[in-house]
Amino acid sequence: MKFGIFMVARYYGDPPSPGWPSRPVFLKPDAATQSVGFMLDANVLAHSVGFDFFTFAEHHYNFAQLSPNPMLYASALTQRLPGAHIGILGIDLPINNPVRVAEEYAMLDHLTGGRSLIGLLRGTPNEYMTYGTNPWESRGRFEEGVLLIKKALTEPEPFGWEGKYYRYRTIAIWPQPVQKPHPPMLISCSSENSAAFAGANRLDVGFEIAAGFSGYDRIRDWRKCYIETAQEHGWTPTANNILCRQHCLVADTDEEAAELSAREGWPEPIQDSIIAHGLPSAAGGDPYKKRDSTAPRGRQAEAMAPVVNLIRYGMSGIPKGTPAGRPIPHTAGPLLSGSPETVLRQIREQTEFIGNNRLELVFTGAHLSQAQIRRSIQLFGEKVIPSLRHEVSLAASTAQAAAAV
Amino acid sequence: MTDQSVAEEIGSAFVEHFVDADGFRVRYWEAGSGDPVVMFHGGGGPKFTIAQDILARKFRVLTFEMPGWGASEANTRTQNLDELAETMAQAVAATGLGQYHLLGHSIGGATALVLTLAHPDRVRQLVLEAPATFRTGNVAHSDDPAARARAFRVHPERPPVFTPPGPEQRAKTGPLMQRLQDRPAYDEVVAARLEKLETLTLVLFGTEDGVVSPENGAIYKKLIPNATFILVYDAAHLIQQDRPEAFADVTIDFLERGLAFLIPEVSSLINP
């Protein structure tokens, strides 16, 4: 099994007032620089305790993720960790220029010496307000963008693209990547549509088990769809094609982990952290304290909630004009939390269910301090990784992955 | 307008004509006015398309039925592409055209290319839609009707609805197609000639083409000095039929502006 760390670049200065976008007036440059430095240092720590790959994601206009261009962090890390496997999970493709995305991934592949990983996602709802992208076109732009990127990374001669959403008369990226035909390419699998698309186009898939994304109850169906569709298209995914992103809190004992979780409000629902909805109003509250469900929402947050829901509708393919009523439900899944032994057991159970050979961990979130995060990373690397490495790998077991369908 | 009425309207502006050329009675249809665009069909025979209708609003379009296809008699005389290209060159000349844009699909594209090599002075600009000159990387044709249809059309339901040639048509055109395609998948002789072709050429391949692999597009780009190779997304072998507006858009832009079509001229100004 391969272990990755998805190190969120959170802002550790005084937080802004609630709501998205985060108001820039609250930014203290020194605090932002320290926050970015901590994030990069945490990756170096993770590397020293045995993590195999290092990833970043793209988010905009938000104190919770200082990462509008994750390529810069990935590139910086290549110089601090030469020879490391580094990737972006992922670029928000519908809001970006696919040819530019292909160019940057190819450059990253050279900076990593052919050890990069491509992740292409559709983004969280607020991203569609970032550059003004039509959310009803999200899936169409995404699917076309993925295929365009594949061609840009592999076509041997200059070519043009006459798409539905993208038109380029000339594409000839230099450099093309080191890895041939291209670096491993992964998309998020959070629906049957995405599972089928991944299977049909020889893509890896990532399942995110976190508050606000996917629960176990749907992952089994999506994985089945992915494998069956792939087989219809002439290939069979193995556990190496499947990544699971999990939120993880490791402490010396289960009791300490439980106490930390309760005190610091971990885990923080992902959608809330990114969109900053539902945070307590600024009146008398420190948003870094555990969320108080009785505190009134900020007026801006209340007004924005139906807008965000409308974007979710668009991204999900629900037709325009459908009243933006009830929020689309998310099912939270079990997280990794406890002593190293407990987390080890949780990983075994989860991996057996999901059949993944890549596990990407998120140690940040909520109000965890930098020291707590470093400790969690250290314990995982020193106590959990070595145990799992000695166990029978689920990696190449095609039969196991197929049998579990 | 329903799909049915759209289907009935397709090609309604085209008027049928005949010419005698090279011992054949050759049928063609004409619509529109302006610069002439001559079109050669693919192995399925002539078929009116929405793309042709759009082209006919901008150009004088002449779409030919090559001898042996459609309603014409079985063609037992033509032995190879050179002969077919010469027959079609004479047929076009018989309409009175001296210079024209030439557009060919699949085997019609291969024919158009050979015609252009033989008569470069006649062809102003060349558009090749999934041409069958080079056929490297092709997978074997499937016997499953659904898979076979997908090789030709991503969207078989769009007008004109996809109907594969029936047994009578296949029996008539099969031997002719075999003779025309009795050459290597990478034809070295043609490849050598292409390096000297100066005609502005646009090569289009559908990303989902299951008949002639889109990877062949790069070959034309590599060999023809003034070629542009464009992939048409979400289209299979019959690009005009899968994505008529996209096909017409890029073809018209190329024919009207030549290589300047590489520059977008549509304004991105939202408001002054």
C-alpha cells in the first residue's frame, strides 16, 4: 500500500468574519507566510516518517485553504523533496484552461523526474463563483477537458480541438511529460456518472470518505460501476487504480484522540470549511472554537446558502429552474481516529471494503493546532505505516478487486 | 421543429444533376451560390447532412455520387484510388468548374487527396473528414451491430438517423472498396508524394472514430507542409452527422480565411 498526505494550507492567523469569500482585509501577510511554511514543513516531516506521496488541491478565496494555484506548492516541494512522488488532487478543471492544466502537469512531471500524479476534479460549489463558470456546464466541461488534456499530453504532432466547450486551433505542448503515455490520471468518483466515465477512459479513481463527501453505503456501487465499465472497455482496474482519501487523527491513546476531537471540533465538515457556511457569527465568537449549533448564522451565510445549493444542483445535473430547496444530502463516512493500533484496525477494515492500494491522509481540519497536526503525522508515520507495509498488499489482486464487485 | 421535420428538410435545397465523365454517368446534387465546394462521400454512399445545408448557405456546394455507390450501377471497372480520383476529376471538370474547394470523407477523402496530388492547380483548399488514406492503429471491425454503429456515430439518433448500408448496397460496393483499399495501412508511396503537396489542407478526425483511428491525423500533419489537424470532440467516423454545426463551423472558417483561421476573430468584449 502507498501512503500519501494531503496537507491543507490553512491560514493560522486570526480568522476572518464568516462567509465565503473570505474578506482579504483580514489577512495578515506574516501569518499567511507562516501558514504556508508550516504546510510545506509538514510535508517534509511526513516524508521523513515514511509517507510515499504528497498532494495538494485547488481552492479559492478562502482562509481555510490558501491554495488557489497548488502547482506552485507542488513545484516548491520538488526542490525540498527531490525524488518524491508529488501530485495535485486535484485541479478544478471546469474553471481552468485545460491546455494550461496539461502544460503545468507536464512541467511538474519533469520537476519530479517522472513521479507526478494528475488529479482532475470538478471543484466545490463556491469555485463556480470564483471565475464565473456555469455550474450546469460543470460535467460537460469536465469530461471534455479530461479528454483534451489526455490528447495534449500524448499527441505527437500539433493539433487543434473543436469541442463543445473548448476550441483551440493549435496545441503542441512542450514539454510533454516524462511518464508515458502520461502520468497516472485520477478523477474523483462520487457518482455513477464519474465511475462510468473513469472506467470508460482508463482513469484512476479516488473516493473521499469524509464528513460531507462519501459514505461507505455508496462507494461499493460506484466501485462496481467503475470496474464493470472498465471491463466493457477492455481493461480491468486493480487496487492500484483506486485511491481513498481519509481524514485522520492519531493520538497516543484512543481517549486522547476522542478528547481532541471533541475539544477541537474535529472533523470539520468539508463543505463548511471550504464555503465557511454555518460558522458562528462574528459577534462575540471565535470561529476557531468548536462550532456552536445554537449560534446564529451570519446574515451573509444565510443568504448564500440557497445560492450554493443552486450551484450543487447545477453540478449534479438537476435542471435549471428547479427551485433551490432542500440541500443535497451528503452521507458522512467513518473516519480514522484513535491510537495507532485503532487507526491500523480501521484502515484494514476500510481497505478490505474499498479495495484501494493508495491511501491519502488529511491531518488538518477544524481547530487542530500545528503541534497537534505534526504529532498526528509523526505517530502515523512511525507506528501505522511500518505495520501496514509488512502486511499482505491488496495492491495487485485483480481477482480480489473483481471478486468484491 | 421536430426531428422528423428536420430530417425531411435535410438536403431539400439540393437539385439533382448528371454529367458524363470517363465513361460513367455521374450524379451530383447542387445547392447554394458563391465559391464552389465539391464534396465526395464515404464508403456508405452519398447522404444529405445538416452540415452540407449549412455549407450551402455560404458556398455553392456540389456533392457527388461516386460511380458504384448510391443508385449508380455496380462499378467493376475502377481498380484503384488513382483511377477513381481521375474519374472524379473529370466529373467535376464536366460541370464547368476550373478551381474549387474539395472536401472528402473517408474513402472520399482518400480520393480527394489523390485528386489534389494529381491536379494541384484545381484544388484551392482541401478538407479531409476522417480520410481513409492511412489506416494505422485500426482495430478489427466488430460483428456486434451496436458496436459497429458506435464506430460510425456517437449520436446515431441525431438527424439524419444512422442507417448502415443494407445487404444489397454492401454486395455492390464491397468488391470496389476492397480494390480501393488493397494497399498498406501506411502507404509509403502516397506519403512521399504528400511532402510535396502545398495545398492548404484541413484534416478532421472525430475523437471517437472507430473506423479510421484518429491517431492517423498526426500523419497528415507530419507529412503535408500546410496541413492543420483538428480533433472533433464527441464525434465518431461520420463527423458531419454527429456534430454538424461544429463541422460546418470549422470548415467554413477554414475555407473563408485559410490559415488565418488559426486566429480567433470572434470578439470577447462583453460590453464597451
